[in-house]
Amino acid sequence: MCGIVAYLGKKGAQPILVEGLKRLEYRGYDSAGVALLGGGAIRIKKTGGRISALEEILDEPDSRETLGLGHTRWATHGRPNTINAHPHLDYTGKIAVVHNGIIENYGTLKTWLQNEGADFASETDTEVVANLIGYFYAGADEAQQKQSDDQNKFEWAVQRALQDVHGTFGLAIVCSDFPDMLIGAKKGSPLILGVGNNEYILASDAAAIVEHTAQAVYLADNEMVTVSSAGFHTKTIDNVAVSKDLKQIEFSLEQIELGGFQHHMLKEIFEQPKALSTCMGGRIDRANNRIRLGGIASHLRELTHTKRFILTACGTAFHAALVGEFLFEQLARVPTETEYASEFRYRNPIIEDGTIVISISQSGETADTLAAVEQAKERGATVLGIVNVVGSSIARATDAGIYLHVGPEIGVASTKAFTAQVAVLTMLAIELARRRHISTDEAARDIDELSKIPDKIGRILEQSDRIKQIASANIDKNNWLFLGRGFNYPVALEGALKLKEISYIHAEGLPAAEMKHGPIALIVDGMPAVFIATLGPQYDKIMGNIAEVRARGGKTIIVATEGDENIRQYADHLITVPDVPELLQPMLTVVPLQLLAYHAAVLRGHDVDKPRNLAKSVTVE
């Protein structure tokens, strides 16, 4: 979950590393540091805190330091302080490492290295990697000669060390004896090499690269890259040469900048009409009343005849998957289960012939979801992916998939990715229903309504200032309920999650009917209860739930359908959304809840884009 950036080129490395770290800070912001080479020795500056704290302790950039590593941390092993900040030096002072991931056998390796005379300064698992490389590097001459004559001892020592490491890693490594060489290695954590004009940037995310080049190489698991001024070559960690193609980075620098918004999250909320139009563009075939999903075209026959779907995801993507379960069962009439990926991977799931697993992740790097993919594949399932990041680990591991195409999402709290995930699941459900049992006219109606969703989200966004006033009236309350029925039950879960993530208000999302089976005991005078009470089959039922809360003094914040005048008398605060069929409502009803959480967090003085203890891509267990 940490951010890695490394540079080798003709320019001074320090400003490039710092700017890259700023673009990666959403991946972690507990501590930060850089390692720079230019005069034969490795110079390290690091500190607890954010990139701004690192900038305060940096010296003036030295143009001779054209090789360097940078890191912004989300702590796993060891407290977020200066000692545990990356980069880490090995005990000889020659090797510097930055790392994203977890070394599972670090305890065993640390004990062995200490017995061999290696000193440790930190509490991190990463220092074990630095010391292990340093240990083999120090003894490389004789050992290397027995194994390989076609590589220098630095590269050999990295390979030899990684053969003993168990766990996940994205690594960038330098050695003071090789001031013109940078090595990267990957297993289970993302790593990308940007290839520019006589310069190279190695990073955990394309956001740190795109300012300098749009050409990149995406490393696969158990691959490494060695970079020098003469170029780069890729191979496996076991020293087998690998040919890699240059890929085009799909987004621009403009897309990852604030563009006049106060926060990335607010920008991404307001990007949803355009993002959904892009996501659905080219996929909705109005002329033939069908959906065209090219990424899974070769599997459509299998999908049409499948007997069961399993949707697996984590966090916000899990809530999108829950909506997908409703869609697949109601529209396509296929039995569907939704599983937390973190649970699916550790139990003994039943995957029969005719079962298709769909894994959903914005980043495509979520460790638990990736492990669930591998579990499903081992059991013989066809596994599809719904991801946003092109070339990500899940995109490569699945049999086929659908990209969201909504552009980069920088805000830690996911917004536009959620609505796009629901849009993709909706398109897939409509197409499967058309192929299985509904008429062309029915499919045409659903497709027509779906195509209008972006414009209708735009109308909801016009209420942002009023939603801010609602947030202001309720932010002194530290316990909230979010309640919905049917398709809007997952939206209630998502609304509660958003409020928790960024405002640090305790919130609980529930199916509205479940409130009286225990949680109603929580309701006290003035407690906010957010109801999604749009027109639909369960409208009368949820009106009864609203009455139950009001009878106990709860304050009702109601998301209702435009033109529903009846509901006004039951709402302390009312937010309206355009009228759409129930199966499309989640893409609309979630938007007011995103804005409510955003404004509550800002009014409470929190850093919306960097909420405490969280990072954007959960690439560790």
C-alpha cells in the first residue's frame, strides 16, 4: 500500500522523486524518504509524517545526483516514525531499498542474518530485504561465479536474496558500487517502469510517471528489471530472460490534478457524469438494442449458459457486487452470491461446473481479491475481472474482463469507481437477460434508461450546497444509521462506509427491515437516520420504518424521488433524485450520500483525500 518512485536519468533526481511522491501520497502518508546517489555514496533523508515534512529536511537538490529512490509509507511492521521510514540501508551501507508489500518470513530471516553479523536499526520487515541483499552481495564473487557469468554481482545478489523471501513485494534497489544502475522486482505488489527520453522512472503507480512519459513496461509477478543509462532488460527472478512490450499509459497529467477543486474526492464525485458516459460509450448499441462488452466477448456464450455467479470484492467494490447480485438474479435470472474476497480466499468454497467468478477492484491490485482470483482458478472456475487500472495484477490474472475506463481515482474514498462498477454490472446483466429470456423491447427500455443516468447524476450534483447545509446541521452527532431496501440496501452500506472513512463518524448501514431486529435500540433523540426511500416496490414498507425512527426521536435525512410530495412531511431533511427504474437507482441514490460524507468531513476539519489509517490500494493482507 506504500508508494514507490525511483529515477535514473540525466536530471537531478531529488525534485523528480519529491514530485512523484506527492502524486503517490494517496497510497500512504505515515512517513516518507529519499535515497540519492551521485558521489559514490548513498545519501538518505527520511522522516515520519507526510511529504511536506520530508521537504522541510531536504538539502538543496544536487544536479549530480541522477539516481535515487523515494517512498511514502503506510505502516505495517513498525510504527510510523523516522527510523522505520524507507529507504532502508543494509548493514554494509552499500544497498538501499524501498518496498511495498509484506515479507512473511522476515522473523526467520532476521534471526539468521543477526547470527551472521548483520545489524538492524528498524522494526520493519523491509530492512531484512536490504540486509539479505547486502549479505549475498558481500559474498558474491565466489558464489556468483559458480552460477552465472553473464550478470554483475549486484543483480545476482538481488536475485539470490529474493529466492529466500516469502511474501509480497514491489522493490526498487540501488547499490553505491553501481551509481548508474537501478533494479526493480515484483511479486504481488504493482511495479511499473516508465521509459522516457534517456530517463527511467520506476513506480508503484503510473501517477508518478505520467508527467515524464506515457510509455511504460508493466512487470508481472516474479519478474525484475535492471535499468542503466544503456537501457533496460527484464527477466524472472530465476534469471530467465523475459520480453516486455511498451504500453501506453491511458490517462494524462491533467486527469490526476485538482483542476480547481478543493479535493480529489470532490472532483471525482463531480466527474461521475462524464466518467459514466465514457464507461458506457461504445458499449451501448442503441441501434440494435444490445450491450457490447468486447473484453468478455469470447466468453459470452459461456456466460449466457452459466448456472451460478460468485461476485467477490472488498470494501466499496463489495457493495457494488451486492448491487450486481440483485441485478443478475432479477434481470438475468441466474443464482448469484456475493463474497468478501478476504473470506472467500480462506475457506473451502464450492465451485461447481457452470460457476463463473467475477472479481471487482478499482485498482486491480487488492491483495485479498487477487488471492480470491487464484483460489477460484485453482478450482477450475472461469474468472472475470472488473477493474479500472489497465495492466493491473487482477486484469492479468483473470481469464477476461471489463475495464471501467473512468480515469484515475486519487481520492482514497472511492466514488466514481463505485458508480462505474455498478454501471458495468448493469450492462452485463441487461445483455445476459436479453440473451436468456427478456424481449428486445424490454432490453431497449432498460438500455434507454441506462443511457440517461449520466445527465440525471448531473442534476443531483446541483444540490451539493444544500447537502452541505444538511451535513452542517448534523455533524455534532457521532452515531448515524443508513437504511435502505432492495437495490438500495447496498447503497445504505456504501453511504455508511463513506461517512466512516472520511468524517470518522460511527455509522451503520442496514436493510431497513432489520432495524427493528436489534439496532432500533440505538436510536436516541436527535440521532441522524439516513433513509433511501425512493419510489419502488418497497416504498410503503420503508415509510413504516421511517415512522418507527421518528416515533423514537430520530432525525430523518431522506433521499426520495423527485415529485414525491407525500414524503416531505416525514423528512427533517430531504434530498431528491430523478425517477428511474428501481434496478438503476443505486447509481443515483449513492451520489447524495457521497456528498453528505464529503461535506461532513470537510466541516469537521479532516483531510478528505488522506483519511487517517487508510490508503487507496490495499495491496497487503
